[in-house]
Amino acid sequence: MDAVSNAILAFSLIIIMFGMGLSLSLRDFATVFLKPKAIILGLICQLILLPIVGFSLIELFTLKPDIAIGIIILAACPGGPTSNLITHLANGDTALSVSLTAACSFITLLTIPFIINLGLQNVLGEGTLIQLNVLQTILQVFVVVIIPVAFGMFLNSKRPKFSLRMQKPVKRASGIFFVVVLLAVIIKERELLLTSLDEAGLVSLALNLLTMAIGFGLGYLFKLSLKQRISITIEGGIQNGTLGISIATILLNNTAYAIAPAVYGIIMFLTAGLFIFWSNQRLKRG
């Protein structure tokens, strides 16, 4: 992508992260201590099981290197603000979702570079010259994710009424930015997308459904409430496609790696819509 496209992409992610910060306060992080079982299960799903599933799928499927690396990028990403919105629409435990997103956003500052480096070595071989700069990744994710979230939280603490009014338009803007970024990648890589849709679509769907199923199953096994199970299901199965596209295009400078995150972004909204419908019907039945 050119410099203008990269700048727009980075700005869109900053807006999304700022919007998440507007809905957060320090009190929200108390959930980590008040509901340790749910938080621990959610973190296990996000930080351990998701990468395992991702690496397993690229071994199971016969994939082109670009698609395989895209899946690894997705498996390294946290849920992101989209998962919070979907959890809210699904009537899950929003506080749990926000706490998991916040915790994973901080932890993945360290895990993203190492998981993706491992994936690059696994797919492209030990001798590859393509390596993710760990320090650069940490710094860029810090600038694009942590600072805008912190600023949003600060504004929320000082101007809560203003923050409340801004949450809805910022969420709408976030959705628009995501669609624009998604369309830009699809247009730029339309030929590759058409030839890779079947391959990227099937493995992306498998990643999405397996991680959602694992999250719901673990929540049921450990006797979490239905609302908590809904949150963990969404946090485990809804990855930050925008961050994945950003990593592929900005950090790795390869738009082909963004094909799987782009396809995944389409699929996850479709499965999320079905899950929202199911969860609302299930909660109505009690």
C-alpha cells in the first residue's frame, strides 16, 4: 500500500481504539479480580488456544503461503472493539468482554511479534529474510492501540457525559472505517482474492467456528453464566480484522497477507449476526 493508504489505515484503527477507551474506566478493570474464573478462561481461549487452532489449521489445510501467514496473523490478534459491540448486541456480559479486550490488548503487545515470527518461520522456512521487527511492532501497536485507548479513558473520566454522547457516533465511524479499509484491500487485491476466496474462506470459517465453539464449550464446562459464555464465545471467535490488516500491510508491507484477514472480516460478521440472533432467542427463553 502507498503512504496515504497506510496513513488512513492507521488513523482508522486509532479511531476504533479511542472509541473503545470512551466506554472504559478504571472501575471496569475491577472485573478482572471480581470474576477471575471467567477472565482466566477468556485469556486462555485468546492467548493460548486461538494460536494453537491457527497453527493446526495451516498444517491441516493445504494453503498458499500468503493465506497461511494471514491466518497466523489473525490467530495472534486480540478480539478488539468489534467484539465488545457484538457482545452488547448479543446481550452478553459486556463488562467481561471489555475487560478481556483491554487485558488482551496489553498482553498481545508482547505475544503478537513472537507468534507472527514463529508463523513466518514455519511457513516460509528458517532461511527467510522476511522477519517482523519486534521492537517496531511493539512501538507501533503502542502508538495505535494503547495511547488512543488511554486518551479515551482519560476523557471518559473527565467528561463522562460527553464521552457517553460520543460513543455511538464513534462506533458508527469505526464501522465505516472498517468497511472502507476492507473494501480498499479487496479492490487492490481483487484478482488474488477471487483466486483465493475458496481457500481463504474455508480456513477462515473453520478458525471462526472452532474458536467460538471452544469458548462456548469451556464456559459450559466450567459452569459460567450464559451471559459470560456468550462473551467468551465472541471474544474467542471474533478477531480484530482491522489490526490483522494493519499488521499485514503496514508492518509486513505485504497486502497479500491481508487477504485472509479481509475474508475473515466478512465471515465473522455473518457468523456473529447468526450468533446474536441465537443468543437473544436463548436469553428470552431463560
